[in-house]
Amino acid sequence: MNKSVYASPDQVSETKRHILTVLVDNEPGVLARVIGMFSGRGYNIDSLNVAEVSNDENISRITIVTHGTSEVVSQIEKQLLRIVPVHSVTNLDQEGNSVEAEVALVYIYISDTNKKKVYQLCDLYRARKIENENNTTIFEIAGASERVNRFIKEINEITKVEIVRSGPVAISSIQKNEEE
Amino acid sequence: MNNEITGAEIVLKSLAEQGVEVVFGYPGGAVLPIYDTLFKQNSIKHVLVRQEGGAIHAAEGYARSTGKTGVVLVTSGPGATNVVTGLTDAMMDSVPIVCITGQVPQHLIGSDAFQECDTTGITRPCTKHNYLVKDVNKLSSVFHEAFTIAQNGRPGPVLIDIPKDVQFASGTYEEKNKIIIPSHRLFEPSPDFEKNKIEEAVELISKAKKPIFYIGGGCINSGPKASTLVREFINMVGSPVTMTLMGLGVVGSSDKNSLGMLGMHGMYEANMAMHECDVMINIGARFDDRVTGRLDAFSPNSKKIHIDIDESNINKTINVDVPIIGDVKQVVETMISVWKDRKYKIDTDSLKLWWDKINKWKEVDCLNYNNEGKQIKPQYAVQRLYELTKNTKTFITTEVGQHQMWAAQFYKFEEPNRWLTSGGLGTMGYGFPAAIGAQVGHPDALVVDIAGDASILMNIQEMSTAVQYRLPVKIFILNNEYMGMVRQWQELLHGGRYSESYTDSLPDFVKLAESYKAVGLRAKTTDELDDVITQMIDTKNTVIADIWVTKEENCFPMIQSGSAHNEMMLSKDQKQDKKSAEKGKILV
């Protein structure tokens, strides 16, 4: 019972996955500020995605997948807002309704024996074959992380693959005012 | 028509427009164009320190004693890395600083050039914001934004890194009022911000039976008016009030409601009152671990109100019932008007019972120490210093350790901005350069650095600065030849094994002062103490007063790490629970 200040607090709520979307000024060092806040304060980044989203206003959107208790995630949101170039932080899990997707590119080693199975599976998951100069079999699959996970698991059972994943991006599906 | 001026001139012009009077700095290759421009003007004074670390602490001392922004100018590479401690210190204690660093010319960036370092990379986590300015035409807008960010909301340090070619390049200057800073980059509370929360809080206070105000450094950062309002509100409620190390002076020590400092070495009555209160009103404090002690036993039966300008402080370590985000001055002003409008009055009978209980705790006389013999007790030295300086306008700075805690316990502060100490980071070597900065800001005031023999050596080179600028700073060393706080912890928690905490080969501080053409004084016994202090005050020169104090005195009362507010140790003789001592050992 004699608990110290530095002992980890009682787990009052369960650890959950959260998707945070952070709008930032597109200026040098801004990504380092965001990432540094996570590493410096001991928070987790499961995946991170950044791209400019508006041409005129020079704003980028960073999508971060993290996990933690609701206390930790709320602290993460507040710490992010302290960063000067950060416009807003939205926790998409709190918004309730959001759509997420990610892209994976899969290099598949195909032989005569597994060819049929591979194409069937790709068809099932609507993975699209990407034509390329070297005529190798590279598939692209997009969708929720869960779906991509399942696809990768199943294709792995058939043959050797190499995978690159973008990590999820997400957007709120709630109807918005025009100005947003 | 050509209005173009050089980048270096833009730097100086921006500083002048921002009302900067003094810059603390040290020249070097990558800032030579700025120093050249500095040479050609008279409006901004430059204080040459002897190591860049001294410059930033001096700027902190200047900022905290005057309420203005401290400005630092140093070169690239080692110049920049030497200010990292000070930047972190200013970040932790929310001190507004603008730090200008030179950088190698842009075409050399990334080539491991001489005196190159990734300054913005290194300082990113220890500044509120930082810039690498690559375009001379953006220089003035960066400066004006930097000053605003340093002062806005929760203040903090901002760093501007300027490559040498940008200092030479020609560009246009834009005036302060032409710069529009987007609102998301600042903290801007609306006037009726949090009104509902404030009403809820005031109602809660009006129903309290055992209230306590817990005041922090945020009240000082909010300006002198905030302290006046806080005092007014506390008087209206009639509630006891305790202050953190950073909040000392917000409510005067002699105020009838004041219980003094709380926390690890705070007053017994303050900690007990925090433990037993039913409504806690935290104004501008952040539930620091030195204050809370064991978190799960922190003030278990109270409703907590927390006023803070930084939302991330809310529910960071302690969950509160009524959070209010805003500037202390505005929030407390609103609280007062709500209290008056609704004609609230606290239940006087319960309040009297509460004060009776507190007065019982006061009888413990927790600061009591054995003052027998000819040897000077460190507590006694601070008490005498207070008695002999209380009628003078005095600023006290400290280093870090036992002397810092004795200064906080025994020196009585009646006003804000008079007490400058490194609270969050705990930087040994802070006090002397901070005293230099405070003296620069207040040339006619008495500025005393209460120091330890170990801490003072960390920035002793600034003696040269103090003497050069005729700054009559007084260094009051409580000399016990130990790193006293380390020794105390080793005694209490590490079986008295004094590993590397004895300072052998200390300099003769009197001769050391004399070698800088300052004045050195020494007191070895209680008989000599008053004379030395009086002489120190009367000397119109930099003084080192070397006060030989008893070597193995411990700083009490004390909440050991891992203990709760109601488990204070009042003296060494008090038996401590062995188990909790073992647990406390792993903490800092």
C-alpha cells in the first residue's frame, strides 16, 4: 500500500487504442516537436502518418495511433496542444464515428503451386495487382488495419511476402459545418 | 528607395522595439555581426558574463525580479549548448526568456563545421518554441512573435538561431504592430472564459468547513496585481493559505492567514492542513512531487479546485473536481465579484474550529532547532540575515540544497518577485548569476544570494562579471564543507556513508573575493555574525560573506520521499518506519 510518487498509478481505466489527428503549421521541425513530446514523456506511438492537406494555408495533418488509458491519452492531447504550431488535436475515438484506412504494398513470391491460391485470396480481399516494369507481383490493399492484418496473416500462410504499410489515416464521419 | 538593413541591425532594432534594455551574453564567431552592431549603438546595454550558463541564469534573475523578458545572446556550438541547463530551468519555472544563438552560415549547416551544433534540435524539448531563421526578411517577425510567445499564457524560454550569413544579409524590418500572430500559436482566454466553473468553485468555497488555499508560482507570473487580488480573496474567505517554494511572497509571511511554505521541507501546520482540508483551492501551482508526497495519500478527503493557465497541468498527477483554465488575475478577479454579488459568507463556527486545529499544529513549532553554543547554526544565520535586512528593499536568490530550504523557511517574504530560486529543475549554480541579473534590474536594491559552499563554486567565475559592472551583489555562503542535502540523504537513507559529498580543498572564500577586487568577510562564531552581516550590507561592492556553520545540521521538518503529508519527520531522533525509508531510497 505504501506507494511512492513514482510508482505507476493504479490502472483506473483500461488501455485502449486511440487515433489522434493533429493539424499543424507546415513548418520545419514540427514533426520532431510532436514525436519528441511522445518520446520525452514516455508515451507510445504505434504508427504515425503525416501529409500536407491544404495547399493554400500550409497546414499538415498528422495521424497518430497510440495506446494508453484515457488519463494518459487525455494528457497526450493536452501536451500536444502546448506545441506552438499545433492548431488542433482530435481524438477520433472520442468523436465516436470515424472512418480509418491504410494502404499496404505486398511483394508476393509466386510459384506455379501457389499461384491459384494467391490470386483467389487477393480477389477475396480486393487487393489490386500493380503493374510494373519488372513484371513482379506486387499487390496493393487498402482498408481498415484489421482487414489488412487478416490479409497479411492469410497470405503469409501461403507464401513468402514482403510488406510495407502506411499506417492508418482516419477522418471523422460526423457531419460538419462548412467552415471546418 | 531602399529601406533594407542588415540582419544584425534587424536583431537590434527588434530588441529595441520590444523595449529591451539589457542583454546578457558572450560573443563568439557566429554572432560577431550582431556584436558589431551592438558596438555602434547606445540604447541596449550588454552585460558580458564569464560563461554562457551565467548569462541565462542572469537573464532569469532579471526577468523574475522585474517581470520583463530576459534576453540572452550567445554564439553557436558551445555557446548554445552551455545555455541548455538555463533554458530547461526557465522552462520548468515558467520564466520568459528570449535566447539568441548564432549559427554557422547556411551553406555550412550539416557539414560538422567548426562550432556547429544542431541548436534547434538540442533545445526543442527545453524551450517553449524555437526558430532557425533562414530568411533575413522573416527575422523581425520571428523576433516579435518570439517575445509574444515567451510572455503569453504560461511564460517560458524561446530560442532564435540565426546563421551568420543571415546576420550579414540585407532585408526589410517590419514593426511589431504589423505582425499578426495566428491565434492558435497563443493562449487567448475569452473574457467570460470558464465563468460557470468559476461560479461552481466559489460556491464550493462558500460551503467549505476546512478550506485551504494552495498558492504557486503562477500567481507571481500573472503580475503583482494577481497577488493583491489573491490576498483580497483569501481575506474575504478568512481561509488559511500555504505557498509553494515558487509562490513565496504572493501572500506576506506576516499575514494572519499565512501558514508558510508546504511540501517536503514545508511547515508542519501547512502540510497537516493540506491533509485534512475539505476544500483545496490551488491557484497557479502544479501538484509537484515535492509538494504532494505520496500521491494516494494526498489530501484524501478534499474537493479540489485547480486554477492553471496550462491545461496540461490539470489532472496530470492529482485529479481535481473543479478545473479552471485561465490567468490567475482574471480568474480571481471574477471569483471576488461572484463572492460579492452572491453575498457569500463562510460558516464562521466551522472556520473557527478549523483555525483552532491549525493553531494546535502550530504549537508543534516545527522549525525549532537547537541553537546552543558558539558555532553558528545555518538556520540562525538566515534568521539574522532576515532581521538585519527586513527594512531594506531586498531580493533573495538561492542556489540549491539545504541552504535553499533554510532560506525558504527562515527568510520572511512580504512581497512577490523578491524571491528567486530554482524550483523545478533544482539547478545548483543558479543563485549567483540570478542575483547579478536581479541587481542589473534593480541597481539600488540589496540583492543577496544565499548560497552553499558547493553550489557557489558552480558559477563562481561570475565574480568577474559582478565586479566589472560594479554590481554590489552579496553572496552569503552557509559553509558546512558538504553538499549538505546530499549528505543529509546519505545520513537518513544510506547508512551514513558519505559518498563524495564532502567538499575537500574548498577555496579560501575571503581571499577569493579579494582576488577579484571584491570584499571577503568571514564569521566563525555567533558573536561575529551580526557584524559580518551589517558590514556586508553596508559595503558598496560585491561581497562574499563566508559563514562557517555547523557541519552536520539537517534540514527539518521533512516529508521523506514516499511518505504522506501527515507523516512528517520533525527531527533526526524521530524514529522512522524502516520499510518506508527503504522505499523512499529509490526516489529522488
